[in-house]
Amino acid sequence: MTERPVQSPITSPRSERVRKVAALTGRSARRKQGRFRVEGPQAVRSLLAHRPELALEVHLTERTADAHPELEHLAREAGIPARTVDEQILRAMVREGGPADGNADGETGAAGALVSPQGVVAVGTLPAEDPDAATAALQALPADGPLTVVVLHEVRDPGNVGTLIRTADAAGADLVLLTRTSADPFSPKAVRASVGSLFHLPVLTGAESGPLLEALAARGITAAATSGHADSELFDVELPERLAWILGNEARGLDAHTLAAAPLTVRIPLAGHAESLNVHTAATVCLFETLRRRRAGA
């Protein structure tokens, strides 16, 4: 476990500590440091309230401390430092570099590009990527009763990953699992897009699709996939009580092997001339149709 060190105030945007926080934009830096970055009051509040064991430190401006006194209160309850810093220091913490930073998260852009930290930045311990954790998380779920699991398979855009986690949270999903070829949900872009939902439900990375499908079946959870070539339409087919929606790559969708292995495939009916839906829109339709059926007792 990473310790929470007691350190002196940060007075320069060029300090080594600021550079280390800024470097967390890159996946290699996150793995090397064993840390990730959280930006904005809502996401930091969710981290401190729902996953305080991950939090290491909080940096915020005086204005944000006055506007959101709950952040310092939650930080004290979590036993971590909440330090007041100048806005320029906070901005330096989220300055995004170019490819030289070892960034593999689709956030390269122009060197030195700025993202607004919205007055507060937190640093947390990066959870380990463990292929066995997905199976363990499935085994920890109730053995009977309704369940919704979301599996992101080769979803490569971190913004899509974060948005999909937020949608899964909003639709009442019990668990989100990512295969090892998906984007890192702990990249700054994914964390921002999840708007705190990353900390509201279990999100695990590093799963292998084959063993994962076997583990779902062993727990009585039906893997469901969408395909434009499926015979059954989403709004007509019976949805199992224990369901895992498998969501695929943005450009290619799900591979043929995964589609063939899924016990249930459905297509979303399209009334207009659009040929398909993007992965987030398709996920939203499927997840909220699942929620609607559950509430209606269907």
C-alpha cells in the first residue's frame, strides 16, 4: 500500500512534486508511480466519499475550499492532507504533455495543452491490474437475484470508457469489467468523463475475454451482445434476470469469436437511415431497457 506522506506546502509550479502529478497523464507514469489523478469537485468528492482508501492527497484553491467545504471535511475523515495551493500550481498539475510523456491513453494533443482542474486535484493509489480480479468480483456477487454486469471489450477511447462507466452507474449496474486491451479507466480523460462514477461501483481492469465468459456462465449470468445481424430485436426478446452486456470496439464492434460465444445476441431496431449506433448510445439503450424491464417487473 502506498503511504500518505506528510510534506511541506507546494510553492512553485515547477517543483518536482507538481511534475509528478502532471506526468500521471501518461499510462507508463501511472504504473511507475502506482498513482492516478482526479480533477474537479464532483469527482474528488466521489473519491473521498466512496473510495477513501484510494485517496492520497488533495490540492485545492482557496476559492474552491470556500465553495466546497465538504472536500476538506471528507479529506480529514479519510486521514489525508488537503492543501491549499495557487491556481497556477493547480493548472501545472494537469498540464498535458506530448508523446514524450509515455502517454498511451489518447490524450497526447499539443505539448503543454491545459485542462481546467476546476479548482481541485486529488491523487490516488492506482489499483493493480489483475486478470483474476474479474473472476473474484463475479464470485463476490449474489448467487441469485437480478444482476447487471457491463463488460468493455477492446473499447480503446478513454473518453468512451469514462462515459460508459457513468452510464453503467446511472442505469444501476452492479459491476464494470474491462478486458486488458481496453483503455485505462484511471487515465485523466476517463476519470473526467466518468464524473465520479468510477468510484460508485466496482470497476476492474485486465480481464481476459475467454475466461471471463466462462466465469459469467458459471455464475448463471447470461452474456448478451448487440449485432446488426442478430435475429432478435432488443425490445421484443426476453432479457434474463442476470445479464452481462458485452460492449465492443468503437470502430469494429465485437469480434466474431465473442459474438459466437455470447449466449444472447440482439439488434437495436433503427427507424431512420442511420446504419448503426456508436458504442455509448447502444450501451445506453440496452442498459436502460434492462432497467425499465426490471422496474416494470418484466
